[in-house]
Amino acid sequence: MEMPGDLEVNGLRLSLEPSGAGKGIRPVIHGGDVTMPNDGFVKIVTHFLGGDIVVPRVKLRFVSCALTDGGADLALRVKRGLLDQKVRLRLGLEPAGNGDLRVNIERVDVGRLPAGWLLDFVLGAVERVDGLRKSGARSIDINLPVLLASHDVPVDISTGVSAVEATASALTIRF
């Protein structure tokens, strides 16, 4: 799918509400499909995960990501003392059922490290990020309105995620 820009929005239903600051307006999404090509997905993930993620005794650094059929691949670098290991995660994406976007860790390639040890650190870091919540042994729920607000993205979402379709070329989220 060749698509210029970072996002394509279809069937958007929104209202314009007064902003919390008293001046200006904020769009509130009530439904529609938001599609982002792989480049837009990479830009968004890089913005949210760029830099170091420090958890007790370990530093994680975002390396790269890409959409795949059914989800995404994410590469991180794990540093602990003299250890410097590249880690690859295969992530599945789906609606969580409560309006959130669920990210399932389907595969972990960690080289010499034990996967359980690493997942404990990665999932432990989730609880420190507004809008993210550990929802299972290998899953994270993303509350998109909270996550966007914590990064000063000026949009509200009044409805939850109802469908997700991921291919290697684009990710579509239906609200």
C-alpha cells in the first residue's frame, strides 16, 4: 500500500470541544478508522520509545521496529554491566475488549539471555508509563487516550479500539 503521509483517517466522527485550558478547541474522536503506513508506525513508535528506558539494574534502548502481518517486530538493546545484548520481540496486536489496544509478546529472541528474566524487566518498565498496563504474563494493554495525553498529543478519543488489522505495509485501528 503506497500512502503519502503518516496517517489516513476514514469515516471519522468527531466533535470539537473546548480545551481544558479554556482557550481553543480539542478534537474528540467518536469513531472511524485510522490507518498508518509502516513509515508512520515507525515514526510514532520511535517518538514514544526513543531514548533509554531505565528499569532497576537494566537499561533498555529502542533500536528499530517494523509492521508485520498480524503485528510488529521490535528490536531493543539490553545493557546490564558489561552485558550488551540485542533483543528482538514479535508482537501481536488486537483489541483488548475493554477499549484498549492489546500488545501480545508472541516471540522473544534474546541470544544468550534467559527470556523470562528479560520479560520481567520489560514488563516491569510498563507500569512506569502513563497509559500502559501489564495485562497478562506476556501482554500489555495500551490506553490510547491516556498515552496520547501524556505526550501532549492534542486529541481525545471517546470510544475504544474495536478492531485492529496489521500487515507489513500498514496498521489500521478502528474506533
